[in-house]
Amino acid sequence: MVSEHHETTSEDMALQNVNTSSQSIPCTDSTIAVDAGGSVETGRKESDPSGNHVALCDKESDLHLTQPSNDMTFTTLPGTSLHEQLDADREKNDFISEQDAAFHERMPTLCSHTECTADDVMLMCLSLGFRHNLSWVAIVDIMKMINSIYGTKKVSATKYKLMQRLFERGDFNVDYHYYCEKCCVYVSQVDSSKGNVVCNFCKALVSDPKKATYFASLPFEPQVKKLLEDDGMGEMALNYRFSRPTVQEGDLEDIYDGSEYRNHSSPGGILSVPENLSYTFFTDGVAVGKTKKSMWPIYATINELSPRERAKHVLLVGLYYGGKDPNQRMFMAPFVKEANKLSTEGLTWNHRGRTVKSRLVPLLCVTDSVARCQVLNMQTFTAHCGCTFCEQKTTRTVKRLKFTLPEERVVERTLETYKEYLVEAHARQDEVQESKRQYRGVKGPSSLGSLLYFNLCTGFSVDYMHNILLGVTKTYFELALDCSRSKFWNVPENERFAMEDVQSAIDKRLKMIRPPTAISRTPRTIKDCGCHLLLQKLVSRNDIEEAHRLFQEFTYSYQKYFGPEHMYYNIHLLSHVAKGALRFGGLWTHNSFIYESYNRQLLQLCKNPFRVVREVSRKYLVMKALPRLLDSFASTENTLFYCEDVLERKLVRFKRCDSCILLGASAGKDVGYIGVVLQFGNLRIVKSEEICGQCIWIDTVCGVYVCKMPYGCYGD
């Protein structure tokens, strides 16, 4: 087993025999083989002058010397040896095993013929409930059915016991806040020990169980801490922005290349410290069912994660539900308070055995035009000074006030002028007419005015989804395909049937597009319903200038052909798109797509029309905690496999190492950067560039494997 050029020590032999049942991996300096059960194998070698290396032979138990392979690469973690890593892993695993053993002693199996415990049943019922959008009552009824099958109480089949068991460690505590729906003012925090709670202004009872109106503030700090303490996420948050590959110096490849992030990361800036992080937050209303009531969430994403991981890890930090839009100063107050604490005091989290202290600062707020006016406490875009980015005044046309092409240069809003206008608006609060209680669009203090490190003028951008796709594009096609403009299509004027033929021809062309299955938003007909330069992964300064010029040409042609009466606010916003790209990078770094997709998940969690906030917030925390709950409560592999299968494999535990994915419980180990591929049972190491991290399909959990896929478009 040892060649003439390799001296084996007793320590090496002990390391090689950690687990003889798992496969071995060849390496240049040291290797680790990881399987789904958590076992680790290692090997060491010393290269002779000819460059011989240890390789994997046909038998799992044999190691021998063979000719070198240039494809083999492996590096251990900087500053640590392989033995130090293994010793640290053993101590960690021993501690976890002791905790698990003590835990399972308290939870006996359901009977002598099964290994499942009551917690396994609870996890499987929760997975089944989330997969099929079941209510809490349905989930509890399933657990009651299991008790009926056994003829005795095996599972605590009550919602209270279920929540108590899931969050007995007190990881997350949701705070609920009463507000008066009539006055739209904050009343107090919900406290079950208090009696009746009334509004200080109208004296209305706001704590009536059947008519109580309240919103929730979910803990921001614990969610960020749990996310960062994941080995992969914490490592990425600390290093990705510095180690990411760049193509062209000076171009905008991500949000870090924008002017706003560079201002914070310049010497002396808060983001110049590698441990400090930034985040983007979002708020907008979403209609609930066919009622007039709407739900307003507050989401946050960590910018220091890769774009792919940002979309996966969206944090819910606030939730409102009511028949009216929320008073933003009331709704945002708990979030602003906790955000200021994170930006000044920071949070401490554990990363690979060391304590890291990070401060989080807000960088960008993503909203649509309606929500942006409400958050800034400014006049809407239908008013005389309704633009939140500049001071252009609207022009009266045959169809109300519109943003026609300006004759003079437009002045941009700045933080200094905003403060001046705010003072003037405050002096006008005693005016009888409400329209006169503002000054140049500013009505009063913004709900984000006290948010530290956030600029109210440069911290917003034009949203690509709402303002361009759902705004400009939709409006343009509605006007262009109107029968009164048939002359644009060379058909007889006012010929309705001829225009229908034009629409059918366009629909046919669109439906002929056959994108891969990974693209969820496929082309639709137009009846359902220069940006390309700013949507590239690599946006140059010349691209931004060219896009701005094309937007100006489009705006001029739009007003020329359709008239000033159709110059809507979304058309005017095209003049501000390029500035957002300069501040935050390409449009794909700061749009609403990822947040709007999470709105759909929140709507699916809503089953009780009377306690929407409480139900959605609780279910959200349980859903986000499912992977952690599986690690804590699952006692058998069958439970893990069932939950992963029911939830369409969303709970597969893996670690991404360079361009490969390691699956299984031991994937959490620090195994360095390697490229592994398993083909028909033969495990070998290949060049890392041969495996694209975007092109790995997770199918089933079975031993150690990573599938090597050809380059192309695949799903997540």
C-alpha cells in the first residue's frame, strides 16, 4: 500500500482508516472523501522527483503510486493543516453527537417496530403541509389521524404544542404591534398580559380578538445570524466581493462596482472593513384574494452574497395586512429601529470557530412608484411635483397632468435640497387645503429619515420590472396596437379586424419561441400582458451612456407619435434609469423580481382570513427553519429522504466547493477547494473548470456524487 517514495507514519495510517467502507479520493497533497453518512477518508503522499502521485485504484481499500495527472488539484484551507482540520471536525462532531444522543433519549420511538419518533412525524406532517399549502388545522388533523391509527396519543396533536416544540429554544420571537385602522397611528406592542388596549386619539378598542388590527416585525438580527453561520454563506459573505472574477477593470459587473457601494467601501468607509456587510430592502403591497385588503411585506437581502444566493435567501422582516395602505412611518418604525442597532452596534456570529462582529448598513430600497412616494412621504406622480428623483413639474394636457418633454434642464433632487424643502413643508402644516401642506412635492418627514447610512435621494432607483416592463412596454404596445393607429401598420384606418390580424401575427411569432425549461417566465401573447444594454452581466460606462441616449430618443419619438396626453410617469422615469445603473450596477442587481416571487409564497401561506399576519409570520419562520429543524429533530434517514422528496428536494444539504457540490451530512466540513465527479461508480478528481457551478443538477441523495453536465441551460 506504500511505495518506496512514501513513508507512512502511524498518524497517517490512523487517518486512512477513519472509515474503510467509504470510497477514497486521490489527491496531490491530501484528500478527503465525503459521503452522505458523514464519514471522512484521507490520504497523504509525497511526490518523488518524477512527480508520481497517489491515485485511486479499482479496489476501494488499495492505494498505490501511478503516473501523475495534470487534472488533479487540491488545496487545504489557508493557515491550517489537514490534521488540524480533522481534529476540529472531530471535536465539533463529538459535541453534536453528545447533544443528539441526549436529545433522542428524551424522544422514544412510536413503537418497537419503527425507528420514527414523534418529532419525525411532526417534521413529515409539516413538509406535507407546506408542499400542498395545507392549513394548520389540516396538519393537526393528520397528526390526530396517526394517533388514531396507534390507538393512543403518540403525537401532541395541537397547534400550541407544535409551535412550542419547534421554537422551544426561543430562536425567533415575532413582535406584534397594535395600530388604529381608523386613525392609521401606532398604538402599542401586543402584550397578552395587558387588558383592553384603546387608541389614544379616537379611544377605539384595538385589542378585540375578532377585530384586532396589528402588524408584525420579524427579528432581523437572528435571521442574518443563522444565515451567516452556515459555513458556505458566511464564507461567501466575507470573501465573495473580493475574490469574484472580474473581466474588465472599471466596468459594472455587480452592485459592488456602483458608486454608492464604492463610496461606503472607500478608505474610512464602513464597508472598508471586510467583516461589515450591506443589504437591500424592499416593500410593496400585494392583493390578498378578491378582497380590497392587501399585504405589505418588508424583505431584505445581503448584498455580499453571490447573485444566485441572494435570490435564494430573502429575509422577511416586517408584515402588514389591512384594508388601507399602511402608514409608512408607523409600519417602518420597528424595522428602522433594529436596522440602526445593526449598523451601530452590529451582530456577533461564529465562523469556523472564531467570533466575527459585523455591522450591517442599508444600501438600497427597491419599490415601485406608488410605494416609493409613500415611503418618502412625497406627493404622488399625479401631482404637480410628483417625481421623486427630480424637480420637473408636470404639464396640464387634455388628459390631466403629464410629464411632457422639458424645455429647460431638469434639476436633480439632492439630500441638501430635500432638507430645505422639508423645513418649508413643516411650516405649511397649518394650511387649510391639504394640497398646500407640501413644498415642491415634499409633504413631511420620511419613514426612512432616521435610517442611518441611507441616502433618501440616491438610495432609490427605477424598478425594471414595474416601471419598464409593466409600465413602458405594456403602455407602448397598448397604444401602438390600438385600431385608431392602424396607419403605423400600413392597414386601412379604423379597420378593427385588420389590427386583429396584426396582433395574431405578432402572437404567432412570440409563441414560436421555445426557451429551455429553466426559464420560468416563458413568452406570452401580447394580449396577456435599449434596456438590453443595462441588463448585461458586464455593463460598461459606454453602454450606460448609449442606453441613456436611446432612452432619450425613444421618449422624444413617443411624444411625437402618441401625443403629450400619453406622456405617463413611467415614460419620464426612463430618463433616470441610467443613473440607477451607475449607482448600483446593471438592472438585474436591483429589481423586484426575486421579491415579487416571494410574495406568491406568502399568499400560499395565508389560509385564515381573520389572522393573516400571525398565521403567515409563523408559517414563514417554520418554513425557513425546516432545514435546521431536520438537523435537530430528525432521527432517521427515512425522515430526511421523505421531507426532501415531498418538498421537491429543496432541503438537500450540500456545500459548494469551487465548481463542485458535495452532498450529505459531511458536506458541512471544511474540505477546501476541489472538483469531484462520480461517473458510474468510479470516483475521480478533474479540473475545476470542467465543472460549471451553474450546471449541476441535484437529483437524489445516494452516497457521494456530483453529476458532471455539459454546458448549457439547466434548472436550479
